[in-house]
Amino acid sequence: MSARTKLLIAVLFLVFLGGGLAWHKVVHLGIPFWRGESVQDWEIEAKVSFLGTGKRPKARLSLPAVAVDMNRGQEAGSLGYSFYTERNEGEYTAVWSGEERQGGQALYFRIRVPEGTSGGGEPIPGNPPEAVTPGFPSSLGDPARAVVGRIKTTTSDPDSLFVSVFQQISGEDAPQEILLLKRHYEKESREMAVLDMGIDLLNLAGVPARLAYGVRLEPDLGAQPPVPLLEYYDGAYWKVRNPMEPGQVLDGTGLYVWHRGGGPLLDVTGGENSRVVFTVAKEPVPLRTLTDLRDSPWMVSTILGLPLSERAVFRYIVLIPLGAFVVVLLRNIVGIPTLGTFMPVLIALALLEIPLARGLIMFSVLIGAGLWFRFLLSRLNLLVVPRVAACVVIVTLLMMLMSVIGYRMGMAGGVQITLFPMIILAWTIERMSLIWEEEGKRSAIIQVGGSLLVAVFAFFFMRIGQVQYWSFYFPELLLVLLAGILMIGRYTGYRLSELIRFKTFSDA
Amino acid sequence: MPDGDQTASDVGVKWWHRWFRTPGELRDLGVVGINMRNARFLLPNNPRRLYRLVDDKLQTKALAEAEGLSVPETFAVIRTPHDASRIERILDKRYSFVIKPSRGSGGKGVLVIDEREGDLFIKPSGAVLTRDEIRHHVSNILAGLFSLGGQRDCALVEYRVRPAKLLTDLSYQGAPDIRCVMLHGYPVMAMLRAATKESDGRANLHQGALGIGIDIATGVTVRAVHHGKPVTKHPDTGVDLIGIQMPEWNKILDIAVTCQEMTGLGYLGVDLMIDEEIGPLMIEVNARPGLAIQMANGIGLLRRLEPVVKQHKENPGAGHYEKIAFSKHHFAAKIRKATS
């Protein structure tokens, strides 16, 4: 069998396998093929983790009642634990219990919330509770009463009282009494100081208040701790507001209220170091379909079977093959010279984290400055490895400098450089300076420019929403991409750049 | 449509030739692109395991010496930083030499010293290096700065070739070398690479060096290109480039074919230099020879490679001299066309 037929068979096999699996998922499992075809849900996942101490653990996680009542889809994940939901006076709690455990444990609870309809923070009617008068230390009782008295004279109802209290607490020119109280609370409860103080002041003013918790609806945050919120009683209803933005009614766009009712959010017995983190994702596929997918005999949905927090990583990882494909295309068919083969993919991945224009300017400035320092270093005749290390140090300092300058100039977003682009930068500078010395500045600039150009193409390709959707929900389509790469691997025609390179070719 | 513009050559001049050539035109000319070179000639004929023979110049030289080929004499091999620190003893009494990385490619990291004044070393361009600078260069080589993939390397200190007068005349500084491309042991194309002021003593065509095509049959230069455009005189010195007879051409072909036999590579380029006294010396073997040679000769490589593929299939057991005879017969330059 010639190499050609082998290739053809491999390509056909990959195309049929990948395409067939995708087709099966679309037709039989009902996953929409196009991104816009479905309603988007927020999927919120709570991950409870604790260390088993060898006892029988029992974990209780408070759940958002509105979402459970709506029954848009919910799911608990925990291997080897028995699980049930408990209902008590309109509040739901997830309860896990298991046998003796040692070491790290992780429990998951996932719910679905339709986008932009309910923030879980709607006023709920309730019986008037007793406003508990908080006990202040004697030295603080008078200032607290003075603050509350002053606020009360200017406000008419609990809502405006709430707003006023938190404006006073977080305002710039706070009166002396507030500063005094703040110092006390900061000593007592550290990061929860503002909330505790607010609760006490509200209670003192006769408005019952208690802690609530919410989740930020921002998928990019990754695993986030719960956001503390405040719930207060306005005479007929319990309302939730964010003390950081007291004037704003929670409408379900930025925050989802997960827990209210005053009880504990999480309670673990038989375990240590317990904590809960939330992961949020926009999910176009209905939960029921996802469940079907996980149970299907085809191993087609391994990514979707993972918990949200673990799955989030793959959103980036599945993009790497796409970037690699763009590189293959631009190098072997178009013929753009690049520094190293996959450097452009790495640059493109780095660019995904920073806004494009700013990222490119930053890259150019850093590479230019780094190169200059690198040439200064080369006068010292250093050995290779220390020189690369010196380059890394200089790039780090330059990045810090640029971040500070960017921040001073009011570009708040300009400072989001992570570890990853840094290493790429140092490496680019080192390689570019070598080529500069060996082959002249023209080659060096052409190659770095080519890398950036390819990176920008890869970036735009990886940014297309539909492409991201396909690679994440239909990873088997990567097999089709693989088939394409194999075909290019046997392309023996001219590169576009060669049409120009050989333009002066004439027969002798 | 400027269709009536037919010239003597079989391809008419079209408006787009100022910018590019169509794939069809290039195919008609038999031009080989990088993708075709890799997929059709490199990959099937050059097994990966043979690359180390030519990527490491120490091994190539050892092979060549075993075959009785003449190569530049190795004065010393520097393998460890300890050796590097004793460089003055190694360079003692050497007044001209070349230091090169054993695994370098494309002339990277090659340092040529022409003369010496006490502790100062003078490059052909006249630049002066101290002993410390030489030691630093050697430690860069050892650290793998110039080697493929950045692996640790060793440095060779070699005899500095004194190129024959005939050849130095063709070059602005730097020593010209001869590149011969072979397939299955048949020499298919040859060129001389000469430095210009622009190329700064280097023989890389894309840096502005001259590519001078050589007739396989006779060893006479037939055509020269500078940045892809045909020229007849050296841009810096004004010396005539066409019609120069390479000395000992048959020996050069002989060395090239022997290199193919000793390495077993199917498709390769052999680089040679001609020393005033010793004659042709094998400098290195390249398992990925570039495509500029077609520009220098004005002939698409495919026109030479296809007959060789056919010949090799029909006559797989052809001997050394049979191959040379075949190439000389089939690849002789046609009657030279006046280009100026």
C-alpha cells in the first residue's frame, strides 16, 4: 500500500469518526450544532471541600430556594456519599453523609438558572422578627447611637436607611464615630468588618438584618469564594442587597444570591478546613441532555462529565489545536517565517488574556526594551544560561514597570499579565537576539514580525465564538481538524511566499 | 493583454511577473518548492537516523577520513569548559585557524582567524578579538548556543583553508565555497557561493551573497545571481563571473559522490572549498540543502531530479563513475545565452 492510500484511508477514517460522533450528538442527543440555537443558562457549581479526619463526615450546604423551586435542573456529584435534599420552611439544604474518610474530599452541587430572569434576591414576605439590639462595648455604644440617630433623621424607610448606613461606612469623609467603630470591627472580624458593623447598626436602628451569600456571574473568575451580602427586613419583606453597591437592587445580572435566611451556608461535621467555592459557566446545552450524554455508551463527552471547576481549564486547552492548525496553514501554505514552530500559538494564547491592541503594543515595547538590555548584557560576555536568566529578570522588572505606568495612566486592565506570557517574552527576546547577531537585524525583525502576524491570525481564529463552541462541545471535530493537518502534511505544492521568491526565475 | 510579448524564452513576460509567478508557471519551469523538497525528496530518501552523521561535523569528518577524503585538518576538539579555559595552550603557535561548533548549521558560530599579533586575533574583515573573546565564543559553542535544538556541543579548531587565487578573486572577502546537490549519488546541480560587501563575508544567498551556477559537465561557471537577479560581474569588484573554470572539477565530483556513499543519505548537499596547495577539501555535508541553487543555475531542480529518479529506478546498482558519467552527459549546460 502506498503512502498516499494509507494517508487517504487515515483521513477518511478520521473524518468519518469525528463527523459521525458529532452527527450522533446533534441528531440523537440533541446538542445544538450552532451556538445561537439555544437558550443560554447559567450553570453554577458549588464545590465543597474539606479534609476527612477519620470520622463519619456530614456536610450541609444551603441551596438557593428559588432555583430549586424553579427546577430548571440540579445535580449533586459525590462519589461514595449518600445524598438528599432537605426542605425546611421554604429553605433547602443539600446533605451529604458518608463512611469514615481520610484526606481531601470534594462534593459538588450544580444548579441551572435561566439567564437574566431571577437573581434569587427577590423580596420574600416574612413574619416580623425581633430586632436584636447588639451589645456594644461601653466606649462604642454612644458613637453608634449617635450615628444611627443622625441617619434616622434623614431617612424615612428601611431601604433608604440601608443605603445611608453603607454610604456612611464606605464613604470617603466618614465622621469620627464611624472611624472609631470601624477600627473596632476591623480588629474583631477583619474582612467581614463592614458587614458586621452594618448588621449591628441596622439592628440598632430597628431594622433586622442578617448575612446572605451570593455568587458573581462571571465565568472568567474561575473558582470564586462566596460574596457576602446583606438581607434586611423592611416591615413586610426580606430583601437582599450588596453592601458594596447599596443603592442597587439585585436583578440577576451580575450576582446570583445563593444563600439567604440567616442560617449557615456550609456546615461540615467530621471534617476540617471546610470551604465552599463556586464556579460559574454559561451553558447552552440543557442539563437533561448533558446527563444523557454522560450516560451514553460513547466516550464522546469526557469533558462534559467533569465538574465545572475542572472543565473550565479545557476551554483554553481545546483551543491549542486550533492555533496549531493556523500555524500549519500559514507556515506550509502561505510560508510566513516564524520564530520557532509553535511560538505563535503561545503568543496567541497569551493574547487571549489581554486585550489585543494593548497586548501587541506591550509585546513590542517589552521585546524592544528587552532586546536593548540583552545587547548591553552581551558586552559582559556572559555564559548562555546565566544570560537567559538575566533576561528573565529584566523582563520581569520591565513588566512590573509597564504595569505601574499603565496603572498610573489609568489603564486598569493593562496590568493583567500572568506568568505565562512572561516566559514567552523572555524566550522570544533571547532567540531574537541570537538571530539578530547571526543573521542580521532584517531576518530577526522578519521572523518576530511573522510570529506576531501568525499569532494575531491564530488569535482571531481562536476568538470566533462558533469555533470555541465547536471545539468545546464537539471535541471530536478535532479529529476532522487532524485529518486536515495530515492532508497539509502531504501538500507538495508551492507556498505563496515562493511565488514571490521565484518571481525573477527565468530559464537559463 | 500584452500577449504578443513573447521573448526568446518559452515563457512570455506578463505584467504580474514583477510581483509573483503563478504556480502553473513555476511548475512548467520545474521549480521545486520547500514542501515538495521535503515531501518528495528529503523524507523518503533521508532516514532520520542518518542525520546525526552529518549534523555532527566530528562524525562526518571521521567518516570522510576513513574514506580517504581530504578534509581540513583538525587541530583540536574542545569538549569541556576545562578545555576552554586552557585555550591559550591549544591555540599556541597557531596563527590562522577556524573555530566552529560541531553541530552548527548554516555557518552559525563559525569564527575565522586569519592572523595573530601576540594575544590579539584578527578576523578576515580586520576586526580584532582578544583571547577572552575567543574563550567566550568557545564557551557559547559548548553551551549549545549554535547547535540544532540547543543541545550541548563541542568546538572544533581547524585548519584555515587558503582558497585558490582563482576563487578569492570572485569574492569580496570571505572564502567562496562550492555546493553540490546530489540525489541517489548523482550530482544534479552545483553552484559557487561568493561573498559580497553586503553579505559581510558570509556565503548565504539571502544575505546578499552571489550564487554562481556551475556546469556539471565541465565545471565552468555559467550564470550568476544576486538577490535573485542575473548578473555577470561582481557588484563590488566588477570581476567577470561567467566562464570561469573550477580547478580539479572531476575530483570535486568524485568527493561529492563519495560523500553520498559514506553517509547513505539519498538527497544531500556537499560543501567544498578549494585550497591553494591541498586542492578540494570537503567542508560539510548538508542533509537539507536549500533551493537557491536553482536560481543560481536558472534551471528548476525538478528537471534534474526527475531523470535521476527514473535512472535510479531502472539502474539501481549503478557504480560511482557510472553515476558521474550519467550526470555529466545529461546535465551539461546548454549553449550559453548571452545575458548582458
